[in-house]
Amino acid sequence: MYIKEAIITGKAGLYARPATFFIQKANEFSCSIWIEKDERRVNAKSLLGVLSLGVGKDEPVRIIGDGADETDAVDTLLGLINSNFAE
């Protein structure tokens, strides 16, 4: 298991468009990936799950990967967050 923390810096948080980019990127990996806010953990490959967290601007989240490519997956998602979801 590989875990990293990130701060969502987009002006509206992790809403529909950034969440879509996030889950699309998460689905490129074979490992299990979760995103956690406070004590609530959801599947990072599920748009409804990610949106249900209601992550706002400047809120911390944890990205958790478990599987063969967990390090690459978490680091890639962290990079996407740090780039403010630039494609």
C-alpha cells in the first residue's frame, strides 16, 4: 500500500470536470486506488464516489494505491492534482 497526501487547489475544488480527469487517469492503472477525505474513503475510479466526497478548495485528501503499479498510480494522480488538473 502506497499513500500520499495532496491539497486540492482548484478554485471550485474537486468538482465535475477535475473529477472526470482524475478518474480517467485513475482508470489507466490496474491497482486499486482510493481517495480519502477526513475518514471517508471512496474508489478513485468512480466518478460518483469522488464527487460524493465534496472536496472543496484548499482541502486535503489522501490518495491510496494498492497493487502492482500503486506507486506510479498515486504519483501520477498527485502530479495531476499539483498541476491543477491541466491536461
